[in-house]
Amino acid sequence: MATKDDDPLGITPDEDMAIRTVIGEAAKEGPKGWRAVAGVIANRAKADNKNFKDVVLAKNQFEPWDKRRGELRGIDHNSSEYLRVASQVLPVLRGQDPDVTGGATHFYAPKAQRALGRAAPRWDNGSGTDIGNHRFLKLNYGPKGNADGVQ
């Protein structure tokens, strides 16, 4: 994993975990989708007073860490994919760029849910905004890491 000392972008280990999460969740979404997922990570970290690593590794919150941990850890931090994503999301994670989601704390992929034969999550209250293939929602989120009592 990248460390601040061996990375020209000055990426901290905590930021590295967020970048890997964005790749795992939205690699094919492009810059706006990457920034949106990074916004959710940053919004949760702020709301919960946690670091990015604790947010993305929370149980049952970011599916790639539950199912593809080895793959995410194996991403070369010098690869063109990693560096492209990092260049787009670091300003969001560092609070230097506006959050394109308007404060979203949750997201999911409606088409992927349907393809798996799943209904929308029960916390989808219809207030979401679609960015790429994901739907982003701003829900009550706080210290217990939940939205309106839903994990």
C-alpha cells in the first residue's frame, strides 16, 4: 500500500484505503462517480468522527472489502488506474473540492441490485440522486454508523 513517503501525491495510508474503496466500488464510473463515492466516505468519516479506514472497513458497509479484500490490497499504487482515481478523489477526501452528492452518506447500484434479483435497500427512501450507475442518498447518519436505525 502507498505511504506518504513513497508517493508523489503525498497519499496517507488512510487516504489509500479510501482510494482502493473507490476503485472497488466504482472503477468503471469515471471521475464524477469516483468523486461521488469518495464524498460518501468523507461524509461518513465526518459524521462519525472516524478515519477513512475505519469507515470503509466497517462490517457490511463497503462490499468490496467484505468480498474482494485481497484484490483491493493488491492494487499497485503506481498503476495508471490508481493514480487516475487518486488525482480525482484526493481533493474530495481532503475537503478541497465540493461534494458532488450534496452530503450523501449512502449509495447503491439499482441495476446491479435488480440483476441479482434484489429489491432496493429498505433505507432507499426515494430521495436519491443518480450519478452513473449508483444512487446516492443523504440519510440520517451518526455515531452508530447507521441511517435511521438501518445498517
